[in-house]
Amino acid sequence: MAGERTDMPRQLPLDLGHGTGYSRDELVVSGTNAQAASLIDRWPDWPSPVVVLAGPPGSGKTHLARIWQERAHAVAIDPGRIGEHIAGLGIRPVLIDDIDKAAIDEQGLFHLINEVRGAGSTLLLTARRFPSAWRVALPDLVSRLKAAATIEIHEPDDLLLAGVITKLFADRQVEVEPHVVQYLVRRIERSLGTAMRVVGRLDRAALERKTPITRALAAETVSAMDEGQGEFDI
């Protein structure tokens, strides 16, 4: 049953581009991201100055990267404009999110890695694929990337999805029965982004109809999203 609503701002864990905050306390950890979360927690005790978090869209790479950015006071650099930001970095750690989303600035990345290594600093890259699949042509950059530590993040498992969905509802001050959460885990695409969208859609539907979030409402909402009717802003 939906609880009382307040005027306090909502904060979603595992934000995937909607402008809300990221927090280590709100990170749900399971077997799919435990190694990556441990690495973030261990900084600056890293196995290599350069670390790559690789995983599919919606796996939580950006959330982990932003946690590290805040912890390390790192500079976030646009992957398409790496060369412009190298001068003046000093010893500050660097973050590049979605490095392989578009064509890689190979010269810029090579010089950035050299700068980071020379300063005794650290560089975190997030990517959809392992560096060996980036089709890098610059031999010296290939060599640098082979020396990087690469951590794979898998698609969310049942434990992670259930934890995220439960937390998303709780952050919206909405109570949902566990069997409804388990139904959503079985039915939705295995993506944290999809979890955010379905929770937002269900919250909105329940408010409009002034009803609790039931399994029937969940089934109706997921079916609508499967048919391409579930796109909306949250």
C-alpha cells in the first residue's frame, strides 16, 4: 500500500542518467558487482594505475564510477575531448565514463595514461566491452591497455534486481509486497535502467488510480512496457 507522501526530494539509487544522486550507502551489492564494489572500496590500493570497469548497459557501471569519483575527488573527462584536459591534472585521479561509446581518442588516451602513471595517480575507465574489443590501432596504447586491470560487471542477478526494486520503492515511500517484487524480477529485462522505469511507471499508475501496487497492476504495467507503451520520464 502506498504510504504518505511528503515534499522531501526523492533520491534514487543506481541513477542511470536522470540527474539524481549517487551514494555508496545506496549501492546494492551482489555477486554480479561485488568484485567491482570491492575495488572501489579499496582505492587507492589498486592492482594497476589504470582500471577498466566493463559491463553491459544498465549494469551499474556509472553508479560505481560516481562513487569512486566522489571518494577520490577525481576529475571527470569527456571521452571525446581527452587531449584538452591533460594539462594541469597534476596528481588528481581521472574518470572517463563510457570510453567506448564512440570512437576512442587514441592519442589522447595514450598521453593521459602516461600522465597518470608518471604522476603516480589513478585512472578509472568504464566501458561496455573489454579493451581488447575496442579496436585500438595505436600499438603503444594497446600495450598500455593490456597492463590495465579489467573488472567485469555482469547483468544483474535476481538478488541484485530484487534489492534495487525494493530500494527504489522505499525511496519513493511506497510499500510493495515481496511477491510483487519477485514477479517483477522474473518478468522485466535484466537491467537496472528497466528497473527504474518500471518502478516509476508503477508509482505513477498507483497514484493516479489511488490504489496499492498489486501483482495485477505490475503485470499490466510490464505488458504495456513490452508493447512499447512504457516510455516516460521520471
